[in-house]
Amino acid sequence: MRVLRVLAAIGLLALLIGGGLVLTALFPSIVRVPMAGLIKQDEARAADLIVVLSPNTPGRTFKARDLYAGGFARKILLIPEPPEPAHLRQELERLGFERRRGYSTAQRILRAAGVPVSAIDELPTHAENTTDETRLVAAYAAEHGVTSILLVTSAMSSRRACWLFKRNLPSAHISCQPTTYEPITYDRKTVLSVINESFKLAANGVGIY
């Protein structure tokens, strides 16, 4: 019975999104409406930890920098980027590129912005997806006594990411803080991104992703 409900929900969503795709392909500005439903912005308040979700783009890192500089938290947690696929790594090595050691790009940005090394933590392993990030951050929070988090992610994925964190870390207060350094352009490429994110949100909602 549950499988039928899931399939029905996915079918209905696909129908709605399919119709929306036709309209937005013809009139890209219409995507502003579904885009607004994907964005979640909370008021920034003092918290134990700033968490920057992967990928650690400069825009997300700058948002974490601003929150730290504003005194909203005294610790920033980064999630490592996944390693390059083996075949790409081999090609890079053939060209003489060596994997950078030491600080990641996000760490270097934060340090250049005046954030001390002692205020920056990085998880020991990368995450496969947002659900995996919630598991890794939950373990970190339990180990370090974290009860409140400022969650930094992209605007488009902010509602889904925050919903997942609130569901999987029920004992912690999660505040959604999407970056403002990644402006949204309302074009056909954004339409596809909105559709992809909408499917992810729906899949998370029924517990299949």
C-alpha cells in the first residue's frame, strides 16, 4: 500500500512538473514561483556551530565567514569534497599535477578572512549526499555537545537540506542560512535545476532518497 502511495505521489509530481517544464521553457521567468518554494531563510541567531554543506563553493564559504564575523557562532564545520574519480586523478598525475596537501580552498578562504585555525573544523570524510551529511554532522554534534546549528547551503537546496537536518537531528535547533553570494538567473538552465531539486525534495519527503 505504501508503495502505491509513493508511486502515485511521484506520478502526480511528474505530471505537475512536466506541465511546468513546458511553461517555463517558453517563459523562464515563471520559474520564480516554484523557486520561491525551494528557498528557506531563517533569521540568524547565536548558535553553537556553523555547518557548510558540500560542495564548499566560495559563495557558501563567504556566507560562513559573514556569520562568524557577525558573532553568531565561534566554530565552523566544513565537509570535505569527494576525491576525483580514479581515471581523472590518473590523467592529472600524467600532466604533473599533485594533489594539494594541507588546507582546503574553503579553509584558506576562511583563514584569509581572519578566521583562526582553532575555529575551523573539517569532517574526516566526505559525504555521498545530503542525507549522508546529516548522519556525519549528527555524529559530530553528539561528540561535541552541539545543540544549535546555522546551516549554510545554496538557496535552491535550502528548504530540502534544512528539512532533512531537522528530521535527522531532532535534538538540535537548525537555522537555514542560504548563501547570498550565488545570484539566481532565471533562464532555461535554472528551470532544469528547479525540476531536479523538486524531485529530490519529493523523494526525501516520501523517504526514497
